[in-house]
Amino acid sequence: MTDQRGTTRRDVLKAATALAAGAGTATLLTAPADAAPANAMQAAIRRVIGEAPVQPGKVTLDIPPLVENGNTVPCSVVVDSPMTATDYVKAIHIFNEKNPQPNVITMHLGPRAGRASVSTRIRLADTQTIVAIAELSDGSFWSASTNVIITLGACLED
Amino acid sequence: MARALINVPAKAKRGEIIAIKTLISHVMETGFRYSNTGQIIPRNIITFFECTYNGEKIFSAELHAAMAANPFITFHTVATESGKLEFTWTGDNGFSASETATITVE
Amino acid sequence: MISRFLLLLGGALAGVASLASAAEIPAAERRSAYELMSRETKAMQDDDTANPGTLWVLDGEALWGTKAGTADKACADCHGDARQSMKGVAARYPAFDSARRRPIDLEQRINICRTERQKASAFASESKELLALTAYVALQSRGMPISIAADRMVEFLDVGRSLFHRRQGQLNLSCSQCHDDNWGKTLAGNAIPQGHPTGYPLYRLEWQALGSLQRRLRNCMIGMRAEPYAYGAPEYVALELYLMWRARGLVVETPAVRP
């Protein structure tokens, strides 16, 4: 799962080139002002899905925009797909921007799923962007992203 | 074995899409936290989850440290025939847990 | 520690022992912290198949039927089906223990059964087993209104009340200043609840585990930058008694989920 080499300059350049190739609609993956965390997430995305372009669309990422505690954040992903034997969602990947590690989960589906609808609970260290990427049977990749604000309760243990 | 809670409808019509909810007790220690004495608490997470339906894999997942403790995963499947669903979780330090559920499909 | 408690007790006896207090939230305005939570956190509590607290409840159910100690007895051997025998119990705890002539909380009651009836060793505070059994027993009161019969415990109730109103710690804050006077307002991004222990033991998202009211009270005191009492200190039971009495009428929600 984790690349032994870490993120090399080569990886970042390759990623940038691939992004430029599919640049028309892949706006969400261009580096924002705070480039360092977004690069770790982009590199993780490239490690998981390879060089193919990612387009926003088809994916609905449902996360509350403001959460009371980052330890347990409910997160649902629904992908618009007929889920037939020839047209289905192969996998759903979730990434985060600011945790120490950018991968969250990869879920493998298939035509037997009937519906590309999954939900889980994730941990977020800080206010950040979450990206969900769906891999379809035709080799295309689609994505959605949301910014989540993390608050913290008062009166903790330490 | 770690306590797990599975929710599968006991009965379904053939071809019906059913929701399956799974919850398992696990601390999901990230490996990024420090103890009171300044030592890194080693990672201890579930890394893999799989569900089979009468022996055929219908769902699987690779989990990372960013998954919340007591992992909760829900997914869907088409009720094709009566039988057994098997759920397995594996992870760090040889962690292994499994549960089964039966479904009657009319 | 004990002498400080006795001092408080003496002070309470010397003063007028009264049940009502002017600073209290009127009954019509009493609200559980459930109402302040987000839609998603409420959903986590409402669905037993998704509530992480259920994992402990299931463990508690298993423990209920497990023989233990030199007496080789399970809870079930004396108490039968918990769904009948434990109905309403958690809603009236802390309760007066005639043998000890003081209130005890549910965890202490379970450990008394462990040591005196089952002749087994007591469960440690905050241990998985004690939390599981307490959650299982308290679940049997879910939906029932909290109802503390305070008649034999008035002095202890007064101690609890005075602890709740006592300014303490580096911030010189009392529980009452936040939870009686400023509930509903926001502190550090989260809403201040009224502080009713309606769902204990509960799954706190911050702990990522089930925990007891004592654990939560310790969090409160550390948050206030005050020195927390030791686990099992009589101050906690007095505070728990006062808090449960103050929450009278609200329903038990165990196992609750809270941020």
C-alpha cells in the first residue's frame, strides 16, 4: 500500500504532466495555495489510480460540512452507475488532504453490488478537503470533493 | 475474538438490492500518536475487510489509519439466492475476526 | 480526601438541607445534550445496528450469562432475564445502600454483587467488563424517566450540589457557571450542554470508546484546570447523585453517543 520510495520529484512531475493532459475538467486536482498537503494527497491518488485523468462528476460525497469531533466523521459515497454486468463501479477510493497519511479507504465493488452506495466513518485530524474517486468498469475515473470543518469539544482528558 | 455486529435482512425477494451494515470493535491505533512518555504508540489497525456471498466475493476494502475506531462499513448487494454471507477482517499483529449471517431469498 | 468529604458533609448538615434550588434549570427547560448534536451524530445514537455502544452492550449481555467466582454464579442465575429484572434500575441510580449507609452508583452496585454474591474479584474502574455490564443493565432503562428517591440521601445530595456550585481550579470556574447559567452558548466550537447524565455509560467520539460518568466528570475537571478526584472518590458519587436528581424527568438514553 505505501510506496517505499516516498514521493519523489519525478512522481510530482509525472503527476503534473498527467494532470495537464486531462486539465480541461480536472480542476480539483490542481495545487491550491497551500501546496504541500495537497501534493501528498495527489501523489497518493496517483499511486492508487495510475496516470488516467480524473473528472469531477457522477460521484456524490456526503460528509457533514461541520463536525463536532474529528475522530468519527460519517462519510457516504454514492456513484451514479447502472451497475450492470458491463457498466459498473469497480472501486471507490477516499483520500484526505491533511492527515499524516493521505489514504483513507479503497472499497472494491462489482456488478453484484446492485447499487454503488457505501458509507463509513473516517478520522480527520484537522479542517481539510476530502476527495472520493470512483473507478468505473470502462477504465474512467470520476471524483467529488468536500471541505470539512473540524471543531473540538471543550473539557477533554488531556 | 473482537465483538462484531452485522445487519443483514433475514429475508429478501430475489433481485432485491439489500443494504448490509457491519461494525466491529477495534481501536484502530493510527501509529501517529505519542504516549505520555513521548514514545510513538505503534500502529494497530484493521487493514482488510471482505464479504462473500455463498463463497463468492461481493465486497472488499483496504483500510488505512484514517478510518475511525470501531470501523463501520455499509454496502449493498443484490439478493440472488438463499445462503450464507461471510465477513472477515484482518489486520496488524495477526488480527483476524469473522462473522456469518444467513439470508432467505424468495 | 475522606476528611475533605466529611467537611463538606458537615457543612451541608449544618446548613439548611433543601431539595429545591433557585439556580436550577426549570423543569420545562430541561434538555438532553442529544438535542444539541448534529444530524449525523444523532443518527449514530438512534440506530442500534450502527451505534458503537452496542458492541459493549453485546459484551455485557454475554457477561450477564457467564458464571464467575468461587460461587460459580452468573448474574442470570439470581436475576434471570435482565430485560425484566433490571428494568428501571439505572433510572434510579445512584441509590441508597443501607449496609453502607451512603449512596452508591451502578458500577459500585455491580462490583458489590461480584465480590459478595459471586465471590469473584471486583472489576477495575473503566474496565471493558465493568463498562459492558453497566451498559447492558442501563440499557434496560432506556426510554424511562430518571427518578431518584432522595429522601434518605438529602445530605449527600447537598454535598453534590455544593460541589456543582463550587468554584475550583486555575480558572476558578464552577460547573454551574457553564451548565446552569450558559447552556446553549458555544465554547471552543461546541455547544455547552446542560450536563444531564442521561445516557451513561456512553460512547464519546473523543474517547473513541464507551466510558462512564466518572470518566466524563474527570474530563470536566481537567478541562476546568482543576485537580480531578481519584476514581471511586465519594465526591463523584455525590456529584452523580446530584446530577441524576437534577436531570429528573429526562429519559435514559444509554448507550448514548456524544462528541
